[in-house]
Amino acid sequence: MEKYFEVSSDLFDKYNRIYLYGAGYICKWFIGNFELNYIKKYITAILVTDLKENPKEIFGIPVIKYSDTIITSEDALIITIEYFEELETQLKKELMCDIFSFNQIVPYGIGIDSLSIVKWNIEINDYYKKQKENDLLFKYVEIETINRCNGECSFCPVNVNEPQRKYKKMSIDLFKKIINELADIRYDGLLALFSNNEPFLDDRIYEFAEYAREKLPDAYIYLYTNGTMLDENKIKKIINSLDFIQIDNYYPNEEKRLNIKKIEEYLKLSGNIKKYNYFEVDKDAIRLSRGGNSPNSGVKYTLNAACCLPLVQLVIRPDGKVSLCCNDALGEHTMGDISNNTILDVWFSSKYKSYRDAIMKSRKNIENCKYCNYIDRRDVWGKGKMG
């Protein structure tokens, strides 16, 4: 038996009967976090104040009137409405049973509260419908010019200690083809000159950034680097072509800090960059599951959450093949090939559309999405910003 959140079974087994209070969209979302036969085994009924305003059942679970229900100290009640605080206070005065809010039962453990996820689901689903109706374009483009990283981060599926992808380096002609096609549509969204790689391993990154800046003056061009290959001279060569650079230092030591300090001082003095971030990060931290491929995450649950990435993000590998998203680090799902098709042909292809349809129904429909705990609405209605 597979369920989305195993953490809840120990809790459920404690009680004689479990009731949900509230039959709206949060109730439906809450139930959707569990395999249906599993949750129906535990939930006795859904309580409401007025039967006239509500359905007779939800997913086969009966909806009954709260005032007609006898709730004992051996039962539990889970409030599944948005503004639960006042109701929770009232019910605790009336009842002797344990009372929980929905976001206590379905914890995500990734710094995002359950209510935000419910709201984002609605927003992403609305955008999905609008995209299907209007053929909306991507807002985020990632170009991986070389598929190598020199990092040893244990949370990353492409770190140097993991089995390596077949070596590929993007041709200059292919890079220019991509940029020229973006220029043809006057692309003004975000352009990342990296994906699942260390961009400074490609010694052409400076020329690529300069070409992209010249052809796409209105695009927001940026990159992330682990800083291991970075020095003041390299920053000087690339800085005028970027809007944003982020340095993630996974190996902090005094020598590295002094080097980064010089770079930081230069960036402040140059005044040529709008945004600069520097982070020291534990290379062995447990972070997002990266499409279920993160070596150290161990995630074995499926989020009941929509994903916006296939709706707004285009990720291009060095050979021109397009990945499902940035979390498809190993390129296990190919949406098309820009080396012999146009960007627009790939983006609006039937294959891409079928993947979008599948993931919007459930993450379980795509193997790599099944255990991916990435959740973000990526500002689907806006243009997008970094930093």
C-alpha cells in the first residue's frame, strides 16, 4: 500500500474515529494527499454546519451535520478550512477530543506551509488552463553548455562522485542558433547560462555571455557558480554581460573566503552588476530531492501539489535536447531536440503538452516527478526575477 505521507498512519491509529471539519477546497486537497482507500479507512465523515450548502459526499466520504454528531474523547477532529484559528478555539471549548489543523497533519518539511501550497495549486492550475487556451511561452530558459560539475555536493545527482553523464559540450553554432531564435521572438524573460553544471568549466562562457547580452538586451541574464574556478580577472571578463551572479561556496575555508572577498570588493566598486549573492552552503546538507535523484534525500512520498516548471521553464542540454525541467538533471525525459527543430516547435510539441497534462493530474504519472519535492509557483503570472 502506497500513501503520500507515512507520518500520519501512527497518528490515525490512535483514535476510534476521525472527522474532518469543512468540505471546501482545502478538504479535497487534504484527502488528495493520501491514497484514497487508505484515507477512507480512517476518516469517518466530513462535518459541516449546513448540509444545504455542501455535497452529500466527497470522494466517497459522507458529509454530515456537525450538530448531529456525537464526538467522544477517543475521537479526533481535523479542521480543513482556511481560516481555522477562531474555529479551533471554539471547538476546543465544546469538545474533549484532540483537534488538529490540516497543516499539522500534512507537513512538507521544506519551509513551505500547507496553506501556501493549496493556494499555489489553484494559481498554477489557473495558469495551466490559460496556457492551453493561449499557447503561452516559457519565461525561464536554462542553457547548459557543458555537462560537467567539479563539486562533491552529496545532495546533487551530478556531483563528481556519482556516475557521470556522457561528456557533451555545446557547439558554438548551436548556442548561437538558440540565442538567435530567442532574439527572433524578442525574448525578455530569464536566461540562465547554466543548468546542472559548473558554468566556468566551459572556457567559452565569457563569449557566450557577451553574445547573449548583445542579441537579447532585454533578457535577464544570470548564472550560479560554486566559485572554485572564480577569480577577479574572470569576473571582470563576464560581469558586463550579466544581470545577476550567485556564488555558492560549498567548501568554505580562509583562502576561499579571501578570494571571494576580493571579488565582492570589485563588484561593489564596479557598479556594473545589479545583484550579487554569496552563500556558504554545507555540501552534505539534505536538500530537495531533485526529481527523486538526489543521492542523499531518501524521499519516498508524493506531493499533492501542482508543478509549474513544465509550464514556464525551458532547459536545454549541451547536445540541444530539451529536458523536462531543471530537476531532470540526468536528462531522462527529452521533450525534443533544438539542434534539428526550432525552440517554438519543441515548446509547443504534442509530447511536451502530454507531459504537462500528466503532471498536472498527478506527480505520480511521471516516474521522476513521483518523489520530487520541488514546490514553487515561479511567479507564473509575472515576468520573474532573481534574487
